[in-house]
Amino acid sequence: MRREIPIILTIVFLLVRALFELIGPLYDFQITFPDGTKENLFTTISNAVVFMSVVALFMGMWNLTRNHVGNIRRKRENWPYSIWLLVLLYGYAILGIIEGMEGKHFDWIYNGVIVPLDSTTLSLLAFFIASAAYRAFRVRSLEAGLMMVVAFIIMMGNTSLGNAIWSQTSWLGGFKGIRDWLMNVPNAAGFRAINLGLFIGGYVAAVRVALGLERRYLGQD
């Protein structure tokens, strides 16, 4: 039953979601609760999905806590960082529960600590990207040359320097005009092709799960 029940639940929820997409009137179907209140069936299922997401979050917190408590007990390498992680995890969660999302201290920690750290991380990524671009744009082939030219045009189209060199009001709309064309035509076409492939791959994966051919989510090969 440890294998059959997850497969049955997967098939049931997959069919329910598919029916909502295929049969429009199901969106307006009302269900009545014991207290007499009525609610849209689709809203009820959406709330159930949110509840399952919250349960998954708590399961993740429990797994994280268990692993790091094990690190602390066994005093593995860098175990003091595990203490710091648990203090921040539960301390910030408790603070949010007490003060709420708009709490003074809760908001200060987010804006004064998390936002600057995110900005610092993104700034460091910019240097890594520049370093990788330098290595990638060595013109050793026609493809590398095209990549370098397109990257240069996109970069100049996003800066005021590019507009000063080749104005937007001049021939072909300047760097910005060519950048907009590259983003809206070749780039959009490529993204649509990728999204189409992702959709087909996701659809095939869903069919394999529904037919019981895909069982890796059960811990089986």
C-alpha cells in the first residue's frame, strides 16, 4: 500500500485538475459546507493545495532541523554554523508570528539584512558573468563572433553611452532600435520554441505519471 496509495492519489488529482481545464462549468460548481456556507469547488481545491504547500514547508523545516541537530550533536565540521542557522530560522519565524508581516523589527531585519545581502550576491554574480563572457566571447568561430556582436549591441542598447553614440532617432533606431528587434523577434522566437518543448516534455511526464510508468517520485527507478 505504500506504493499504491501515492499512485492512486496522483492519478485522482491529475484527473481532477484536467477536468477543471476541459470542462468550464466546473469552475462555477458550488459546494455546501456543514455550517451552510457555500464555496466554489475550484477555490476549495486551491486552498487544499495551499494547505499541502504549507505542510511541505513544515516538513522541510523538520528535515532541516533534524540534519543540523545531528551536526551539532556529533560536532561535525563547521557545526557552529548549524547553530546559527537554526537560531535564525526559528527566531525569524517566531518574530514574524508575533509581530506579523508588517512588524517593525520583522520588516527592519528584512530590509536591513536580507535585501543588502541579496544585492551583494547579485553584484558578485555580475563579475562572474563578466568573467564568463570574456572567456566565451573569444572569437574562434563564426558562432562566437555572432554572439559577441549581438552581446555588444544588447549592451550598448541598454546604456546611455550607446544612445549617445548612435541615437534612437537616427537610422534603424540606433542601438536601442536594433536591440528591441533582436529581443522581440529572434529572441522571442527562441523562447517560444523552448517553452513549446517544455510544455511537450511536461505533458509527456504527466502522462507517464498517470499511467504509472514514471515512479521515481516514489523512490523507485
